[in-house]
Amino acid sequence: MNFRDIGTVFWRDWLVLKRRLTKFILSRTVAPLLYLTAFGWGLGRNVQLSSGTYLDFIVPGIMALNSMNMGFHGMIPIHAERVYHKSLEEYLLSPVSPSAFLIGKISGAVLKALISSLIIILTAEIFGANILLSGSMFVVLILNSIIFAEIGFFAAMKLSTYEEMAQVNTYVLLPMSFMCGTFFSTGALPEVVRFFVNCLPLTHTSQLLRSLCTGGIFMRDSFLILILYAAIGFYLGLKALKNFQED
Amino acid sequence: MIEVFNLTKKFKTVGKDKKISFKTAVDDISFSIERNEIFGLLGPNGAGKTTIIRMLTGQIKPTSGKIFYDGKIFDGNDPEIKKLPGVVPQHINFDRELNAAENLELHARLYGMEKSDYQNRIKELLDYMELSDYANYNVAKLSGGMKRRLLIARALVHRPKILFMDEPTVALDPQVRRKIWDLIKDLSKNGVTIVITTHYIEEAEKLCRRTAIIDKGKFIANDSPKNLCERLGNFTVECEGTEGKSYKFFRDRETAAKFVPEFSGNVKIRPTNLEDVFIELTGRRNGL
Ligand SMILES: Nc1ncnc2c1ncn2[C@@H]1O[C@H](COP(=O)(O)OP(=O)(O)OP(=O)(O)O)[C@@H](O)[C@H]1O
Ligand SMILES: [Mg+2]
């Protein structure tokens, strides 16, 4: 593995992002603004919680689902680069190793996730949420976006049409963004569903973030589960990239 | 420079009934490419030319067979070997998000070049390909021929030791094509090995020290254009009859001339060219 090669792959993504930074920031502000308005400000005023306000409850959830979306969506262009533009060939041809390529691409997605997380934090502050910022919180956000970037990468390498990519969004990401302890506690779910939901990475991210944002404990087990997901995701992504060479 | 032993590629294809079958694109070929030579790959559509290039450059893995670069086995991963080739692909595969110059810069960086080195190099290449005015154009907005010129420029950025060109002159106007020919000869003089596929037989005849003729994934000939013609017969009798043209080949003009009076109709004696060899070996054209 080679840091310089990782840097090159990242440089390309940064070059593209830089050009649209304003547009990117504006577009990333819309969703959290709506969530915060609808659920935090609108609905939240009528919701009673044992501790804190509903707004404080959902901000970590929104950060979790946002970093999921940003991780995944950061990898979607790779699908077109592989299937339509064939520009992925440049990387396969070059001396850059598959792992350097994958890490470079993940870094690009993580950067987007971090920028949009900052936007959410700022917006939430404006709405008057009480959130405790910490280094661990950012580590969890990064980890979550890595996991979903890997899932996005895997999908981009394996699926044959763009419609299928969109279906992953509809059938996997969208349900998760509502079910995984983001807008309500998983404790409210029926036991069978809860068991299943508790296996999903986003659930652990939401709970971890919520605990951190409210000054609670660092949930080590959840953190280890996220690490495990990230490791498996990396392995699968790398394998998909290498299989692509086998044709 | 490159030695290839028993190279085979079978593509997995999934049919309509979801049945998996294998398509043999390259079928057990062995050959070598000498340092500094211009080696031509000729063959009809689907013969396996592109597949060979993709295997030699590590873009796809062979089903079986071995590839050696300078005596060192190549498994498709070794970064030191991967630095040697430059590839002009058959299809346009630029990064659509980047402009012309940025595409070259990405290439330079992927090959580990220093900024001080690649900045000038990119400028030179854009100049040479007459693309300087388009450096900041989005690649999607370049004309077809400009894109092809940019593909060639990109392949040259890292100063490859061996250049694979998969139909590099498709869609280029005659002047530019000639310029590319000069470039190829120049590169060859400067020690670059060149492997070129083309459907313009004239191109292979003009440039190549050796040409391999491929059909259905197999080499059916591999020799200098001159020897290939000689083997077929240096002179061709071309006869235009009611059922189209038919041909017969002769060792020399005299024997050919003796043969001609037997025919009525439009008969012509001319030197055999590579196209005759190509069609004779791969096609099913009428014999006399
Ligand atoms: N990825 C692939 N999957 C399945 N079959 C493939 C694949 N790539 C090529 N083939 C098949 O392999 C054979 C050789 O293809 P290849 O592209 O190497 O031909 P070619 O000689 O370059 O042809 P052309 O002159 O048209 O460029 C063809 O029959 C093609 O259909
Ligand atoms: Mg081809």
C-alpha cells in the first residue's frame, strides 16, 4: 500500500468536489433543514421525553443517517465509471494497487460525510439543540460513513444497471434511515423486528452518537460491531475490485 | 521485451436461460515481442486483439497461460511492470468530470510522476497533438478525433517503454493519421516498443516490422509483412468476373503472366499486398 497513491485517488475526488463545493453545501443543507423543521421543531414540540427535548433526540439520528447516505452516495459515480464511461480502466491499468484505490475512494466519501455532518451540527445549533461535540463523535461518524461507502462501492462494482443502484437506496438505505434508532428508540419495536434492527450498523451508530451527544457513556460493544462491519466491508470491496479484473 | 506462453481467455457469459457458458476469445497463443519493434495485430472484428492487449497490460486476468516482461513473470499486479506499458484503448474512457489537461494530470499522478516533471510533459504532449487550445475543455465537449488524440497523449505521459495502441487512428483525418505514423516511427527510434492493432492494412504494412494475423482467438500467421506476402506469392492475378473478383497468387510476374491468357474478362497482375494475405487467411474470398 502506498500513501501517495491513496492521495492521488483522493486528489481526483477533491478536485471534482472543490469545483462544486458551494452547490454541494447548499444541497446538503436541504434535507437536515427539513428533518429538523418537521420532526424537531414541528412535531417535537408535542413529544414528551424523559430526558431532554425530542430535537436533542433526533439530531444524533439525523447525523447517523446522513453519514450513511453520504458514504453510500459518494460511491455511486463509480458505477457509471465502471459500466458507462469505463474510466475505471485507467486505475486498473496503473501501478496503483486495488487497496490504495479503495482507500482513496473511501476517503473522498468520508470527506463529504464530514462536511455535511458539520452542516447538520450548525443547523441543529441554530434550532437550539443541545449537543455535546467530541472527538469520539467524529470517529463514529467517520466509521459509519466508511461502512456505507464500502457497501456503495460493493454495489457499484457488482450491479449491472443504474436502476439497481437506485433500488439499493429504496430498499436498504431508506428503511434503515427510519428504523435504526434514528427518529425513535428501537425499544418501541416488536421483539423480532428489534432483534433484526439491532444487527444493523446504523442502529449502533445512532445509539453511539446519541450517547456521546448527551454526555453518556462510550458504548464499546457498538463501536466494535461498527469496526467489524467496516473490516468486512473493506474485504468485500477489495474482492469485488479484484474480481472485476477476472471478468 | 514480452514473452507469452499459451495465453488463453475464456469469458464467462450468461445466456438467456441463465445458463453459464464460456466464450473462448483468445485460444492458446504463444509469441514474443522484441524490444524496439513495431508489432502489428491484425484480425477481423471479434478476433481477440483487444482481449490480448487487456491481458498483456493487466486489465483482465488470463484464464491460463504465462506472460513475461523482460524475463519477469507478470501476474497483473506488479507495480514495477505496470509502469512499463502505455495503453491507447480502443474506446474513449476519460474521466468525464475532469477536463483534458486534468485527465493527463491524473494519469501522471497515478504513475507516480513528480509535478515538476509532468507539468512540462503534459504541455508538450497537448502541443504535439494540437490540443493546447482545448486543455481546459471538458472531455465530453471535444470532437471525436480530438478525443482520440488526447487518448494517445495520455498514454504517453509517463514515457512508457512499450506502447499498446488499439486502433489508434480510427476517426482521425488523413493528415493527423500521418502525423501519428510519424510519431510511432519516432517513438520506435527512441527505443519504445510498439504493439498496434488496426483495420487499416496500409498502416500495418507501412509501420510494422512483424504482424500477427489473428482469427477466432488463434494466431494464423506471424511474420514480417514482406515474408507474409512472399509466402502467399509476390504477384497477384486479379480477375473481375460476373461473380465478383477472384484472385490467384504467383511467385513472380513471369509465372503470373503465363497464367493470364487462360482468362477472359478483366484481368490484372499486381504485387501482392498485406490485405491480400489478410483476406486470404481470414476470409472466404473466391479463389481462381
Ligand atoms: N468482457 C467480455 N465478456 C464476454 N465476451 C467478451 C468480452 N470481451 C470480449 N468478448 C468476446 O471476445 C471476443 C474477442 O473480442 P475482442 O474485443 O478481443 O475482439 P477484437 O479483435 O478486439 O475485435 P475488434 O476488431 O472488433 O475490436 C469477441 O467474441 C467478444 O464478443
Ligand atoms: Mg478490439
